[in-house]
Amino acid sequence: MSFQYLYEEIRELYLNDGRKDVSEIVKNREISNEDRNEWLLPLACEFNHTALAKALIKLPDTQVKFFTDTTKHRTDHDAVEYMFTHDNRELIDAFFQSEKGKNYHDFSQQRFIHPEVIETLINDYDKNPTIFGSHHAKTVLENGNKQLGLDMLIAQSKDMVECGHFDEKSLSKKQENDVMALIETGNSTLIGDYLKEQDYIHLDTLDAAVGYNNALAADLIFKELEKKNLTTEKGAIEVYENLAANYGKLEPDTFNVFEDFIKDFAVNHSHKVDNSVNVAIAATCLDTFEHMPVPNENLAKFLFKNVPDLKKDFQQMRPDLYKPFETKQTGMKLSAF
């Protein structure tokens, strides 16, 4: 029996630019069939050895993944991930045209896949958008394919709900990340289309719009919130308290999206929240931050008039804001005479 090369020795050859040597070793059967099947395909793909990898893909028993450290929770050598990392289109096509590729569905953990490859996998190889990650959808959006990127986000979100393996926190984070992806890629106009497909809209989506001070995104999110969440008193309270919690973060254009909602809440529901929440909303109307002007004094006047005890509590809790406001209002009244 001829000398049999081991994993470490083949790896050392690759590190020293020894592709031809590796090819010769394989040709001369100087690697056992067991070793070849266990680790040679991931190793060949790691070093972008296209010709050998294509040949190994055709063999029925070669493994796509190889663990060199069984204590890790994640495969440390994945042939497909290496194909994507090198963006080796020839090898990617060869793999997904093979039986191995037809049965490969583990995309969500892949750190990088070129957006054009994602489009090909979905459109030409019938891979389901749900088996990719949100980060892949974002790269598709960044590449300019708005519809496919949106479809991927929607499909993934629906799949999370239907499979029932995710808690509310996970679903909320998914929606928030998806909205952020749409904002960051310049696709805020698609947020309404995305949210229309959600059974329930988590308030983290509103936080995302607020975080970016994106008035368009906030407006689109709020319109869908009105249709789905604000049909209940509980939903309205959640949105109102969420706005109060974002005190100091809202630019005027973003805050003013909610003016009609705030007025309605002040009249009908403000007594159902702690008055400190109403104080925070009124403070948002009056405070002057370094990065934004006073947003809405008229709304503050409306709140003081319609929310029980707000004026008294505001004077006590925020005299720094109330005194200048009251002085200005007094001056305006005097100048009217």
C-alpha cells in the first residue's frame, strides 16, 4: 500500500501553493477514500481549487462540511461557504447543479453570498427565500433588486410565524431589523408594503424609524399600526408610551407624524397612563435640543388644555420648560392688546 497523506499534510501543501502536488496525490490515490470523503472537498474549496473541487462534488460520498474542532457549535469548514467567500461562480454552478446542491438548504448562517448569486439560487435553482438570512436580503436590496429583497424579508418573516419556533422577542427583533434594512438601503418607501404582510406590527419597528429620524418611515409604520395595533386601547397606549420613551430623540418632522394621534389620545385615553408619560410628550413639544428646534408649541397648549392635571404636574416636574413657555404665552397675550 502506498503512502497515505493526512489532513495536516495536504493543508500544508495548499499553504505553500501546492495545488499541482495535491492533484497528483489524489490522482495516485495517496489519500484514503475515508479521508477524501470526510475532508477533502471543504479543503479544496477553502483554497479555491476549482478543478479538484468540481471532481469531488460528483462523488456521492464526499462531505460538504468538516469539523476539525468538535467542541464548536458551528461547522468550522464548510465547502459551500468557501465557494461563496471566493465568489467562485464556476464552482457554485457546478455544486448547485449536482445532487449535493439540490439537497443543500443551509444558507441562513452563511456570512457572505454575492447578491447576484442569491438571485440565481432563488430564480434558477428554486431555492426558497426563507432559507436565507435577513442579511442576505439586505445585500440584494443594496444591489438594487428591490422586489426580490422585499419578497425575501416578507417570506422569512412569515416563515418564522408559521413554524412557531420563535418567541415574540425574536419576531419583534426580526421586524425591527427588516425595517432598518429597508431604511439603510434607501428603500423606506417599501416599508408599507412590508408591514401590510405582517399580522401584527411590533413597536420596535417604530423605534427603528425614530432611531433614524426618518419621517417617511415613521409615517408608513404608523399608518399600519393604526390599522392593526390601534384597533385596541392597549395598542394605542403602547404606541403613546413608546413615543414618550423616545423623548429627546424625535426630530420635528418625525414627531409631527403622530400629532393627530396624540390629540385623540389626550382627549380619550390620557387618564389611563401615568401622568409622567403625558409630561414626557408635552416636554417633547417644548424642549429645545442642540440638534433640533422646538417642534410643536401648539400641541403642548392642546395637551395642557385637555389632559387632566397635566399643567400642574408639568410645572412641578419640568419648571425649566414651563416657565419660558408661560412667559412667552403671556407676552403674546399682552401684544395682542
